Amino acid sequence: MPYSIGLAGKGGTGKTTIAGILVKYLVERGKIPVLAVDADSNSNLNEVLGLKVIETLGDAREEMKKGVETGLTKDIFMEMKLEKAVIESEGFDLIVMGRPEGAGCYCAANTLLTHYLDRLIDNYRSVVIDNEAGMEHISRLTTNNIDILLIISDASRRGILSASRISTLTDDLGLNIGRKIFIINQVQDSDRESLKRVANEYQLELSGTIPEDSNIRDFDITGRPIVELDRESPSFITAYRMFDEILNDKQ
């Protein structure tokens, strides 16, 4: 079984950026091959990783609802679509879940996708899943067994409150999560202690903070993949150190 790491947090926390940095970290540390899964309905992990998306699994669901080509079973059709949706890169692959666009039941398509995703994921040593705030994506994805869930907040009370709600939701859903790690992103030094106090108010154990990094903002504005950022950038230095502590001897 691969070692799986999920990320969750409200929009604007930099969760997807951290997911991209984590993919780069795992590749550089030799924890390959890595499968990056973009399970956020507002999918943009591919932009962080510098990859172009041709087809999503949401597209496959839509096509299967309309009917498959003559001579193909639904199983064969879905397997073909899954293989086509995998975007290959050096040391890692990316697959984008996407979301259904039409009305109606997607139960049959989702069941088939889950079956083939289970088979696909077993080919990887590490899996990184970028989720949206609602954790239902994890409960539908493969076996919902997550070794580590990184819950990301920005440097705000609302972000920390959202992180607290996500943590509670994972318990309510009964998800099998080995460890939950709470991280605050985009932090200024002067705010670190006050943010720790807010985290304590919401009964969250703060595992670490990642500093605000103007280099990431510049890359985002110019449309450059964040993974191309220099390793000496403050966010990369801190994130790598944190990943070393979290994942030490875990894979």
C-alpha cells in the first residue's frame, strides 16, 4: 500500500501550493513514484506543478452517463478513460478528479472509478491528495485510508476556525486517518504567538507555521509553476524542514 497524505483547508490558505511543494519534496527524497490527486472542485494543482490537463475523471463520468461506444463495456470504457486522465511527469503523475456538470445519479460511474483508482494507486509509493474543505472527496476516494491529513489554515481566525471544523468533520465521517497535522501558512513573525493562542482556543495543536513568501506571490502573478521556485525561498526551506519531521522514517 502507498503512503498517503491528504491536504484540506478553506480557499485561499495556500493548500494547493503546499501540496505542490510536498510532491516536489517526495520526488527529491526518492519516495517515488508519487501520484498527485487533485480532488478539489476548483482544480489548479496542475498549474502549481506546471502540467496541462487534457481530461478529468469528471469528464469520464459525464461521458459514461451519455452511453459508451458500441462494442465497449462500461468497465473497459472507464479503464480507458482513467489511463487517459493520468498525466505523466518525472518522478510523479497527476490525476484530476474534476466534478460532474449535469444532473442525475453518478453512482455507477463513481463505483467504477473507485474500483480502478484502487488499482491505480497501488502502483505508487506515495500519494498526495489535494482536497477541498469538505472531506467527502476523501470518503469517496479509494478506501479513504489516509496516513496523514495536513489541515492548512491561513494566518486568520476564520482560517483557524475552518480548520477546526474540518478536523471535526473527519471524525464525524468516521474516516480512517492515521495522524492529523495542523499547519498555518502565510505567517508573519509578529503574528506567530497570537495565532498559537487562537489555535489553542479551537483545541488545535499547531504543528508548525510557514512564513509569508513574496516569491510565491510573484510566481503566481506571472503564471510560473511554484515547483520551479528556488529551494532557498523561505517557504520551501520551512516546508521541507517540516516535512522531514513529519515523514521521518514513515515510508
